[in-house]
Amino acid sequence: MSDRYELFLTCPKGLEGLLIEEATGLGLEQAREHTSAVRGMGDMETAYRLCLWSRLANRVLLVLKRFPMKNADDLYQGVLDVDWQDHMLADGTLAVEFSGHGSGIDNTHFGALKVKDAIVDKLRTPTGERPSVDKLNPDLRIHLRLDRGEAILSLDLSGHSLHQRGYRLQQGAAPLKENLAAAVLIRAGWPRIAAEGGALADPMCGVGTFLVEAAMIAADIAPNLKRERWGFTAWQGHVPALWRKLHDEAQARAQAGLARPPLWIRGYEADPRLIQPGRNNVERAGLSDWIKIYQGEVATFEPRPDQNQKGLVISNPPYGERLGDEASLLYLYQNLGERLRQACLNWEAAVFTGAPELGKRMGIRSHKQYSFWNGALPCKLLLIKVQPDQFVTGERRTPEQRQLEREQAQAAPEPVERQYNKNGNPIKPAPAPAPVVEQARLSEGGQMFANRLQKNLKQLGKWAKREGVECYRVYDADMPEYSLAIDLYQDWVHVQEYAAPKSVDPEKAQARLFDALAAIPQALDVDKSRVLIKRRERQSGTRQYERQGAQGQFTEVREGGVKLLVNLTDYLDTGLFLDHRPMRMRIQKEAAGKRFLNLFCYTATASVHAAKGGARSTTSVDLSKTYLDWARRNFSLNGFSDKNRLEQGDVMAWLETCRDEFDLIFIDPPTFSNSKRMEGVFDVQRDHVQLLDLALARLAPGGVLYFSNNFRKFQLDENLVARYQVEEITASTIDPDFARNGKIHRAWKISVR
């Protein structure tokens, strides 16, 4: 065995520069960077030290042999020539990992099999004893990398990946690997801040990975000090005395570090389900005296360390992978920026994000950015000095003003002369008022959008107040580049983003969306938590009715003297089509004493209006049990339970078997439907003649049928006009809030001649 070895250290992509600095400091010589790896030379002590102390590496590979190979036979022979009895026992266990391809090796499984066969054949005894495969906890883990016709055969000294420190047995939905967390902390300057006695706070700490890694750095604890099984534990070349010496030294350093006064390290997490798992991880790491985790929202985050010390705020906010995440995430980042500006002046901050566009929305500039990879996702680390001259606020200030603000922020508070009451007890001074933090300045486009929104609100607000309308559309793609529909449901804002055409750059579309979302709370004077967003794309079949979430939160709204339930989160549509408000009010006025039929009733809001108007009876037909249950709740909410029938079924099939007569009928069908519960497919353009013929056959003499749909290319069949009394009433069924969109729907009044 040689005294010096070639060592390969693998790492996540993007950490190579940091790893080469760390590895060189731990004794690696002639170090060179490779993609996701660092290569160098070192003795056995260096190899052990890298295993024990590297915070960034995934694996430490000790190269046993390099050899050229042209085919699978060369691979087998090259591995066979190694003196494997120097490395493992004949009855031991092994696992083989193979990477690369070429030279007759088509897949990694075949390559690993050839390596395993060569080792087994070399160690097979005359009695048939031979090594066996154990993929989980082998005595020896072998790695062979094929690179441009050269085979690099290595022993994995790590065993399991070094990022698995052993303390994190419980984790959240999107955990950050421990070595990536350590890399972010190092890039953020935490080793320097910790050496100066600074504090650390994570406002979205999850299960505490940043906190534990930060405390281990500050307390000089080797990241893998508690690991019991290594890749070299059963290796025949292992030098136990040398390992014990290094391990004892690391143990002594950890004891000395933990004996020092602990730094102030705190984590806050909004999700109560993660609090105890995070605390358990801290306890397993032996750092309960250093780290405390509390439940807390970003909007109220405020680090309060002892002695007014400053430090580092570090955070890995969510990136957003589901449609509709944009609003909540934008406001989360804005809240984080506001808390940094208000509660963390003179601190440093590090925000690690897979959504850099959101990072730009915090209202505070980063002075440095670093690129990382979180698995396959490209990420940015934004480093921020929380100083007034870095704030992006609603007011442009001169350099002289910024310098004055900086001096005021750094100035020590003046001593306050203590005052006493008549009993001689000290009077507590009134608390200083909280500093006023300006909202982040809107972009030029965002301000333009806000101006339009405020103009619409001013105009429509007067109409809504006069007419007693609580739910209405305040914006409907008025500006083509901001293609949104914005509806007010009392004090909630429901935003629908129309999907941008493929010709529009997705990044530009997203930037405009963020501009608009940033403007909405300011322009409409609502809390950010009351803005909800969904993406509206061209739908087919019943997709417009598919569930988007599962919050189950219903909000009660009022319209024309009735109470209705809307759900703003779980479905693309809310349960109340706002553009049909005039039609519902018309039905309420005409329903007295009449038998009312509502086909494709959805949540039966028109039927509730008919009941309010004194209908003799209502019958509502829909295929969805979910929406009929919703309709039942709407009736109950208004105290209507008798004489209001709810029928589940395919409307066309139901009409063919129905023998009842109705005085007032309302039909608002979907453009297209192919539900599993119905036979065939419904197409409003193709099938509307049959639908209307069936419905008009059930209309009592002197009765009226109202027909509406929102298919923009719809054309009413001319034969219907010849056979029935038909009047288009579209204009009278559109209120001012939808007047900007003349194609929102079309409506007809039809009766039998």
C-alpha cells in the first residue's frame, strides 16, 4: 500500500470552488476542480480528515487503479489484476457503483456486473467461499468511473453520502441537503460572523437544517463526528490507530467549542407540524443549548438577540411549483423584505432561492449573488447588507439623504433621564414608535397597472355602492400586457391569470404578473393575505370544474337580498358567475308564483334567486354531486328547503324522460362536456337545437325560457328563430363591470309562438 493516494471528492454541482478551498485547508495537495468533484493527492490521514471534517463533499473516493479499456474484457481484466485480498475478506460483502459509458459498455448495470464478477472471481476460495452483494451496508463500496476510454477504480471511504450527518431523521416536504446548507452558510459569511460572536436567525427554518449546520460551524464540530459506520470500517487497509487519533482530536475540539457560551441561533416556522421534528433534529445533533425553534410567521419576524448584537438572517423561502402559487409567494418575499428593512437594520441577510425573480421583489438590493444547484434546479444565493441605501422604496432619495439615514441608523441611542412618580417609583418611558417602513417601489409597469386599477375602482365602486353590489369585476385584461381578470368578493380579491400565448417570452410574462400582483394590494387597499390567484387556460370537457386545491373554505356573500357561498381557493370558478348577476336579478323579479327549471344549474344560484322571488317551486339539474351539495347549502343558508328540488343527472337524458311543465326556464350550458357520468359528448354549438327543443317542450303556455352561453364563436341556429319567438337580450344582461368585455356571454329570451 502506498503512503500517498489519489483522492476524488464528489459534491453537488456548483460547490466545486468552495470544496477545493475546504479540501486544501484539510490537507489535500495538487487539488484540481472537475465537474461536481475535486481531485488531489493526500496520505491516509488526509483521507480520514476529509471524511470527518468535510462539510461540502458527498463522497471521498480513494483511487486504487487507473487503466485503459477498449471493451468489457479489458474492464474485467483490469479489475481482476488488483490484489483484492489486501482490501476485503473472501466472505465479505460489497456493492459496486458504475458511472460513464463507452468502450463496449452500454449501461451502468452491465458495467457494475463486470466489476463485481472480477472481484468475486479473484477472491473465490477453493472451498467456494466468495464475497456477496449488499447494496445497503456493504463491507466495501467500490466505484468505477469510465472517462474517455480510461477506467478509474476507487474505494468509497465514505460509505453513505457525507451529507447524511445522522441528526436529520425527520424532514419537511422540500428539504435542503446538509452539505448544500453548509455551502450557503459559508458563502453568506457565517464563519466570519460566528467568529465575531454574531447571531443567526432563520424566519422559515423548516426542520432546522440551516440552524444545525450553522451551530456546528460556530462550535467547531466535525460534521460527521457522530457517524458510526464508514466505508473504511471493514476495509483491510484501514488504520484504526490513526483514525482514533483524528476522531479523538475532533471530539476534543467539539467539547471545547460546546463549552464556550453558545451563540444566539434561532429559527421560526409557520407550520406547526414542523416545530417538533425540527426540535428533535436539534436535540439529536446535541445542540439544544445553542438552538431554539419557535412557531412564527414571516410577517411578524423580528430577531431579538442579547445585547443588541447583529448577525445573519438566512432563509430558503419556497420557490413555487404549482399554478396559483405566484400571489402567496410574491407576498411572502415582500413580507420578508419588509421585515428585513424594519426589524433587521445593520444585519446581513442571505436568501437562497430557486425563483430569483421573486427575490427581486423584496424591496432591498443584493450586493452579491452566487449561483448554486439544488438537485437539478438552478438557484441563486442573494447576499444583502440591510442598510437604508440598499432599500428600494416608494421615494427616490438623494445621496445626502441616504448618508443621513445611515448615520442615524448607526448612531447609539441617547441616554434617557429617569423620571419618578409621587411614590418614588420610576416611570417607564413610553416605547419608541415603530419606524415607518415604506412599501417597496412599484416598477414603471406596475405603477401604470396600479393607476388603471385605481381608476376602475373609483368608477365601479360608485356604481356598486349605489346598486348594493358586493361582488364585481374590477379589471378584465384592460391592458393587453397585463392579461388578468380581477374580481372583488367583499374584502377578498380573486385574480385569474389568462395564460399567455406561446409567442410571449415566459420570463417577461412572469415579470408582468409579479408587477401586477405587487400593485394589487396597494391599488385596492387590501391586505396581501386576501389576494388569491388562479391561472385560466383554454379548458376542455369538465376541466373548468376540476378541483384546484383542498382548503374547503367557503365565504358567504350577498347579492340581491340572498346569501350565497363562494369558494375562492379550491376551484377555477368560485361558485358564482358574476357576469350573470343581471340575469339572476331578472329571474328573481319574474319568478313569483312560477315553476322554475334551472338546467346545468352549477351551484343553483339562479334557483336561490327564484326562490327569493316567490317561485312556486324550483327544480335544478346538474351532473355533479359536489355542486348539488353546494346548491343545497345555498338553499339552507337562506332558509329555503321546501319545494326546491335538486336532480343529479345528464341534462339531455333528464329532459327526454321529464313530463313536468315549467313556467320559467334558465339554461346556461358549458361550451363542451364529456363527463364520465354522461353518454356521449355535449357540444353547445352542435347540440343547442336539440337542447332547446327538449326544454321548450316542457315550457307551459305563456312561459319564458332564458338561454345563455359564453362560447365566443357561438351562432344561434336560424331554424330556431323561424320556429320560436326569439329575442336576443345580451345587452340588458351585462352590468357595468363587464361592459368592457362585450363577449363575456350572449343571452336570448325564447318562448313558444
